[in-house]
Amino acid sequence: MSQQFGTPSAAPTRAAPTRAVRRRFWFDPRFVIGIVLVVVSVFGVWFVVSTNDKTIAVYSAASTLTPGTVLSDDDLVVTHVRLGAVEGNYVLSGALPGAGALLTRTIPKGELLPRSAITDASSVGVSPVVVHLAGVLPASVDTGSVVDTWAAEPVEGGGFGQPVVIVDGATVNRVIEDDAMVGGAQVSVELLVPKGDVATVLAAVANGHALSLVPRAVS
């Protein structure tokens, strides 16, 4: 029997075992720095906006206020503003000193009320007194004007005697006009009178003296 020799068959190939491919994490410091810069920038913008948006309530003049005004709530309005470091220079809402806060300089309408422009009326030795005038108020007399107060004593048979000065240099705090009075308008004036002269003024009012105001001459 003949033996046939054939081409040896190729050995079967074995599949290589599969390995899970792990992706290496790519770390770039520039990427992290960029993220940090974005976060810091956003926080910075938020901080600046929130800080600048802080407003406080302070007093401002409801109308032009002149020296000698004894301040009340009617003279002021509340305004919300951003003051920052100068907040302490102005009168905050609700922090107006008690009765007798006296204005020492003119405050135009809408201007904030500075602490430096007010003082205690008691510290300057004056008291507010309302007087009714016998004649017409001079046109030059207005809130803040410095005036001399003259009084004429009533005499028997009617009329008045020779007028004399009873207050030297009072300050007009406000002018009150009452159109409802019978016989025409009557003018009353609130004066800031030196305390030593208050009794004299009240006595003149009680005894029916005719009172007049004469503005001080400006030299």
C-alpha cells in the first residue's frame, strides 16, 4: 500500500484574548485654571453688583429750608440712595433728633440732610414763639430772616402808644397766613426768640400789644 504524503494542514489559530482598553484621563492644568478664572469672575461680578445695589433711607428737604428752621417730619421726605463710605455724614430715616432740631444753613429742595447742618435749639438759647402781626409783613421777611420785634401798647380811648423794640434779632422760623380770618388775611409768624426775651414777648401778646417785625438791615 502506498503511503500518500500530503501537505500538512495548518494548525488552528487561537484568538488572542481581548483586553479592556482603559482610556487614560487627560489632565491639562490650563483647563483647570480657566475654570477657576471663570468662577472667580462670576463671583466678582455678583459681589460688585450686590454691594453697589445696597441703598439706605435718608432724609432730604421736601422744600427749600432756610437757616433757623426747627425741623419736623413735614419738612422732610425719605429718599433711598447709595452713600457708601459717607453714610455717616447724613441723617438716616428715623434718626432725626427730637423736637428742637434747628437748621443752621440753607438746604435746597431735594438735597440730602447733612448732620453738620443741624443743631439743638436748646444749645443756642432760643425758643419758638408764635406772634400775630398787626400790620402787613414786609416782603423781604421770610423763613430764615433775622428781624427786630416791635410792640405798641394799647392806650385808653383806642389806638396804641409809641412802639418799642422788645426783641433784638429774632429769627423767623415760618410764616403762617390764615385767609379764613374775618376781615381779611391775618399773618402769624413763628419766631425763634432768645430765651431771655420769651417772657416779654408772651406778656406783649397777652396784653394785646400791636406787634410788628422789622427786618435787620444788611450791611
